[in-house]
Amino acid sequence: MKRFTVSVVQFESTLGPADDGTLDRMTDAIAAADADLVVFPELATTGYHVFDDLPEVAEPVPGPTTEALGTAAADADVEVLFGMPVQDGDDVYNSAVWLDGDGDVRARYDKRHCWGDERAVYAVGDEYAVVDAPFGRVGVQICYDLNFPAASLALARAECDVVINVSAWSHTMERDWHTLLPARAVEQGAYVVGCNRAGTEAGNTFCGHSTVIEPDGTTVVELGTGPGQVAVTLDPGVVAAERERNPMRRDRPATDADATRQ
């Protein structure tokens, strides 16, 4: 891992197609970021509650949205990670897309753990995503993935230095957000970046509180409930020191044993 700066955008999306002005606001946020990586929340391009409109708002990758945001990424020479609904053949996925500094699609992660009504409209991904970025190895999660230790374990075994969770975490589940982010950092021995939505859609209020957590569970920065953008520099020395203090990665068995019925 190299020292790098991540710009976390706690975004309030507009419900509807990405070209309804949302892309313009995302492009402005990319241009404003003095960072190596800019992160937006889950389904940032369309808003979360687009279940009935997925045939109209989902796009292929590459496609118009990745082209527009790719141009912004290339102009700013910055990597970008954001959530969008992706049309892939007959299936639609709740996906996170990574654009590199040239504006090209570097990776796509399809959410593996769908929440509630998502299960009726989205296909489920079949593998976890790790990006070998210029500054280090980054694991990518989406929202509800945060609840599952096996997802975190997979990224730890892939030797990720940073885990990023792009989310549309609701106000009613806020306690879980504050509990799980530091827990995942400690068990990972990695930085954890939680980039969440702001605002209210269809009667559902998102809790905000996008947060950057050090590998020992310490909060580096935490936004409030409204839209905002903050840049944080991540230090490889912090990661190395924590893995020396708490050598979980070294001591974790290659295969965890199943519980024995008694």
C-alpha cells in the first residue's frame, strides 16, 4: 500500500435516470476532489428506490454513465468508485463500478447480499471484488455485505489494505452501521471506508454518517446526516503498525473449522 487520499462523497441522489442532472453533480464532485480516489454511495446514479423503473434506468457497462463519469475521471486524473444498476443480458445487478485515472472501467462488483425488496429485482453476484489500484489492494462491498463476516474474511484473505463499502444505509439501521464498520476494520487489519447516502426517498431516510475507520477501529472522520464531501489521507504505516500490534491476519487459520454439534 502507498499513502493516498480518498474523497468520500455523501451524495443525495435524484430518483430517475442518471442523465437527469445527477451525472452533472457527480462530475462536479469529481472535479472538486483533491484526491487519488473519489467514492460515491450505492446506486448513486439513479437513487435507491428505482425498483419499478429498472428497465428504464439500468445501463450496460461500459455505457453512457461510465462514459460520462470516465471523462470526468480522466480530466481529473483520479480513480472513481460509484454505485449504479447494471443491465447485463437479461439480468440487472446492483453494482459498484471502478473507473481508473484514464476513465476506463477497471472493475465491476455485483452485490452478493441483497436486502429486502432487492431480492425480487436484482440478480446476485457470484464473487467478491478486489481492485489492485495504483495505491494498494482495495476490497469493494455494497451496503448489506457489511453484515456478513464471511465477506470480510474473503477480502482479508485477498490481502486487502482498504475495504470500501458503498451504501444506502437507512436511519432505522443506523446503530448497525456504527457497530459493523469498526468491527470489520479490526477483523480485517485494514482501513474501512463507509460511503453512505444522504436524504430521503419514498419515505425512507438514509442515515448518512459516512465514515473512515483505521485498522484498530478508530474513527478518522465522520460526516453528519446531510450531503457532504471529505478527503482523508490513508497511511500505510498505520496499517503496518496495527498488523504488528494485532496479528490476526498472520494467526487466522487457512480454513476455519466448522462448529461441532454436541
